[in-house]
Amino acid sequence: MKNSFPLSQKYIDFINTVDGVDADFLEGTTASGKTTVGAGVKFMNMVSRSSKKLHIIASRSTGTAEKNIIHSDNGILNIHKDACYYGNGDKNNKLPHIKFEGKLIYVLGYDNKDKWENVLGSQFGCVYIDEINTANIDFVREISTRNDYMMATLNPDDPNLSVYKEFINRSRPYKKYKGDVPHEIMAELKEKPVPRWRYWFFTFQDNLSLTPEMIEKKIRSAPPGTKLYKNKIQGLRGKATGLVFPNFDRKEHAVPAAWVKQQITEGKLQFKKFTAGLDTAYSTKSPDTIAMIFQGITMDRKLVTLAEKVYNNAKLQEPLAPSDTAVKFIEFLERCRAEWGFARNVFVDNADQATQTELRKCKRLHGSMYSFVDSYKKVEILDRINLQVGWIQQGCYLVVDTCTEHLSELDRYSWDEDKDKPEDRNDHTINANQYAWIPYRGMIGYEEGEA
């Protein structure tokens, strides 16, 4: 085998890292060369090294695998002249397969459960999963236990997908290349790591076949600030389409708490009003959360989300009741008062009178400086969204980067495909956030011509 394309040092290291590795996960920007080098070079090298005869390449469909992996320029057949592809099978193997060095590599579409279930009765040497983020999760779970080595590529997608928690986020990068991984993604690689599972992040710069002009053309093809730009050009996770807040950019709008405090110390940032919101959901069978948000409004009309606290009863051994939430919300407000300032009026979901009753009971029995006010919902959800989109565009909507759940919801909160309103999920910190600022919305952002 002889490559007909140049390789960056990172790709050379990736190809040569074969010992002590059970799985490689490749994520990154579009046109970074993941499929070409991953499937065409390293995967085939691992097949060659394997003592097992049976291996698998899986893609969305066999046609997709043929187009993008097998027959493409610098595809498997182009790189490996001794590999033969039988798209209709042969007399001994009815499924599409590649014959290579006496080995057999099945080519499967994970879109067809009947076909892949027929194959998965065996143990395999090497498995390659193309765009694992779009794969049938049952297929991924099944195949992950039936191989000696697995490689998967993926395009950035909704970080709430099961494949991230169960697989991708359990891998870790080598120290040498840890700095190449965007900090937003490093923060998500937090599941308990599996030894010998490796994570790789590749960009345009790792694909030496691209000229500067070609890279610039690709960058110009996606509008800056959109999720398409974040996914394809920056390689960041998040749903690509249908987002409620497509102009929210963590690089511009997420800030460290230390930076906020420094701005306050230097007199560059002054808070005029502090406020807080509480949204509740007590189900033990759903991902819905009890969300607490603390915010400040600055003299120069910026809304800054300063702190959050989130609980999910489905994950708690002892689920919270409204009485527990009341205590925890007051504790949260006190921590925020000590760190940031005093929010006298705080706003609670008016649909949850049980929690409101408990909060007022605490105030009656123990006394409290806080006024627990029912949320004001006469500002319609679409009007709230319109205000927030405008504030984000003006640079008047900032989030402290430790508010990870709120940042995650901003990346996931989407429109309902069948209705002209947002989906009823990924919105609990967003709801709490809105309860907190609605009464003070006239203090945030600029009218046209003011900025």
C-alpha cells in the first residue's frame, strides 16, 4: 500500500498508534480527512494485523459506504490495489463484502436492522462505524461487545444523543493532542473513561491535501454565527438545524466567572439589578429538571447568567419534594448573595403552587429577606425568544461558563418540526432564566440606534 496523499504529523501518529488501543473515535470539522485516513489507512492496517478473518465496515447504508469509503477518490480500493469488493456478495457470502489479504470485511448498512442482525452472531476482529452519531444505537451497543478493535468517525451533532454518553465521551485524547480539542468538547469528555479508548479531533489543518484557498472557500460557505458554521467549520457539537438560538456562540457569549469579577474590580462592569428564577419538574422517570438560575443586569444593559443549580429526580436516590426544593432554593440564593449580590425579588413557576406554598411557609416560620413571586407568563414564549435572540445579537446576553446546563440547553433548544413553537424539552434553565428577567426586560438590550 502506498498513500497518494500527504499526511500530517497528527495523522502519522494516529496511524502508528496500534498497541494498547481498543477503540479510536474521530471527531472534527468537515473535510478534515477522517474517513480517508481512518477507514482507508489505519482501519485496513488493523485488519491486516488482526488474527481474525471476519471484520465489519458499517455506514448508514451499503450505498453510502460504497460512495464515501470504498469507491471514492483515495477510498479503500484506490489505496489498496489487492482489495476486491463484492457488492452483491458471492456464492459463499451473500452480503456485500471486501476480500483483503485472506480476510473478509462485511459492508453493512445500520439502517437495516434485519440485515445487521443476521451478521452479529459472530465475533469480529476490527469494526469501522462511519458517522456513528447517526447510527442505530442498538447496533452500536451490540457491535461494541463483538470486536477486538473499533474505529468510529462522527460529525458534531446534538450532544444529548445517547452515543455521546455511552461511547464517545468515555474516550480520552493523548496528552500530546489534548490541546487540539476544543474546550467545549473537552468539558463533555467527562464520563468514566474506558482504558484504551482514544479520542482524536481533526481539522482542516490536519488535511494536508487542502490548499489555503480550498480551506478559505469552505469557511466562506457557511454563515458565521450559525450552527452550520459551528458544526462544519469549527467542529463543535450542537444540532445543526432548527435551533431556537442559532446565534448563540460560546466563544463570544460564554465568559469565565473570574473575568466577570475582574471587570467588576476594574470598574468596567457594574450590576444594577440581581434576579433569580426557579422552574420545577418532579418526575422520577424523565430527564426534566428542577432548575435554579441567578442573573445580574448591568448598568450598560447586559444580562449575565451568573450561577445555576440543577436537580433531576430520575438521577437521585432520594427524589426531591417541593419542601426540599424550597430549602435548596433558599440555600442557592444565599450562596449567590455571598458571591455576587442580593436578589430581593425571585420568581417561581406559577404553575407549581406546591413549591410556592413551601417557600412561603419557610418565610413565615423562619423569616426571609426574599420575596417569592409567581412568574409572569403573559409575555408569550415567542416574544421571550425574540427578545433573547436580539440581546444575543447585540452582545447583551452573557453566560458564566460554569453554567454548563444552561449552555447545553442553549445548544439544544429546538423548534418543533410540526408546530410553530419550541419543543417541550431542553428548556428548564431557559424557563427559569426567563422568569427571572421578564419583569426587568426593559432594562436589557438596546433600542434600534441606541448601541
